[in-house]
Amino acid sequence: SQKIEQNSEALNIQEGKTATLTCNYTNYSPAYLQWYRQDPGRGPVFLLLIRENEKEKRKERLKVTFDTTLKQSLFHITASQPADSATYLCALDGSGGYNKLIFGAGTRLAVHP
Amino acid sequence: NAGVTQTPKFQVLKTGQSMTLQCAQDMNHEYMSWYRQDPGMGLRLIHYSVGAGITDQGEVPNGYNVSRSTTEDFPLRLLSAAPSQTSVYFCASSRTVLWEQYFGPGTRLTVT
């Protein structure tokens, strides 16, 4: 069956370090993958989109990689700050005509001063 | 621009009651969708629409109906509420499914 896996355990890191979150998928052949941030009690907010023919994409302190062979995306936040503490969700287009966006359960990141 | 708006913010229903969750967007987006979010399960797609008059089922459509009579509005109807439908519901819109999704603030629904 199709599955998107994100680490369910919270990631705790010190301020200033690089946070790396993982998104693995099985039985999908996505054309693209998206990352979102969600704060408690709020709706998700879009961060980055990477297409299947792109290996890496950057935006300020954020970097996303997409390895279609490993079926994995890595999301990096460099020079992390306490304000980066949130849950991060990956999403990809589900099978069947690219009209369905399917989300992983998310990984909670806590950046400690 | 108000973006994506959802009403109500909170709702408590008794089992068997029906209700409509409202969603509207003012960005002229063609694609709209409804998700529910439960602890540990992430966002699950209920229904989506690629344009006015066109709707289709997502991963968990049972117990829910949608319609899309205008580009702006995409209401979600609960036909006969069940405790299993207790959840937080998010509406989202985008130019197409391949673009960034804009989410509403959510509706927290409790069915007793």
C-alpha cells in the first residue's frame, strides 16, 4: 500500500545547529514533493516545493533534497532558532492523475536556546 | 485578500445531527480540498475539487458530501454526525494541485 513516513518522535536540537527532517515514501511515483510548517492550532503554511527532476532547492535557511531512487526527501533548517519550533509536514501528489495531495503525519521540531 | 476562510471555528454536535462546514477563498483558485487532521495521523484528504462543478473523493470520503457551485465556495456537509468524525477540519485552495496550498484556520468539531 502507499505510505508516507515521517519520524513521529520529536526532534530536539540546540539553537544554531542544523535540523534535518526526513520524509520517506513507498509505492508512490510523485512528480513533486512539498514541505509545510504547522504551528499549534493553526493551518499548515507552505514552505518549499521540489520537483522530481530537481535534486535540491533552497530558500533562505531552508534546503530540501529529493532522491527518487531512495524515495526520500530531506528537509534542512540551518542556523536553527527557537522560532523554528513547529511541526513540519511533507506532502506529495498521490497516484491517479496528480489531483490528490497526500500528507505525512509530520515531525515536531523543538529548538532549544 | 482574506485568503481562505472557514466557519465556524468550533462546533459541537450530537450523534446523528447534520451540519455544513463553510469554506471560501478570494484568490480565484481552481483547486480546493478538505482535510481532516487527527492526532498521530496527519492530514487526510476527504474530498477535492479541480473547478466549479467538479468534485471527487479523497482518502476518507465516507460520511461527507461536497459541492462546488462557484469558484469561491466549497462547503463540506456532514450527513449524520458520528463520534468518529470528531476532528479538526482544514480547507485548502491553490491554483492547481501542483502549486502551494493555502490553508484556512480550521474548524474543530466534536461529536458527542
